[in-house]
Amino acid sequence: MDIEQKRYRAMQGFAELTRRAKTAGRLRADFAQDDLALLLMANGGIIAESTEAALASSRRLVAYMLSAFRAEQAEPLPPPAPLDLRDVLNTPASTLRPAPEAGGAGPAGRRGTSGRIP
């Protein structure tokens, strides 16, 4: 299986997980795939520096975001940013700097087309 097939499979899996979480009432109804791209880009900016503070900041940001994604007490949000998960997943590996023990994606630095996973 080549890298493109693996990316497609991961995106399909995420789409299914999102659908199931919304159906179960655990994920806010207005969650969009663009929101995952936003989280990955924000986290990538934090972990660009390989320090203990960056690792702690990354963990806190992800915890905040996971809390914000919960359906309970969800308040209306502005529309999703025009980001595309494909942009984050297609970022060249040479631009990524994973944090110690964390791995992770780096900043994409590109605007997507808000394309949806088929």
C-alpha cells in the first residue's frame, strides 16, 4: 500500500469515526473535517520547537480542543475555516519537526479547498 492509499484510508476512517461520534451524540453537530485540519495546524505550530514547554503546550491545546469538540453544552461557532485535511496530510515530511515522544504533524501553511472526503 503506497502513501496516498494510506492517507486516503486514514481520511476515510476519520470520516467514519466522525459520523459515528455525531450519531452517538458525543461530537458536536457542527464539527467539520476542517476542524481537524485546524487542530493539526495549530498543534504543528506549537511543536515546531522540540522543548518540554512545547510538549506540555501541545498536550494542553489538544485537551482544550477535545473538550471543545464535545456535544454537551456546545455553543454556536463561526463557520469552519476553508482548510482541507489533505493539505495537512500532504505537507512534505521535510517541513515537519516532531516533538519528543509525540510525533505529530507540522504546519501546512497552505489554504485548502474545503474538499470533503468522498
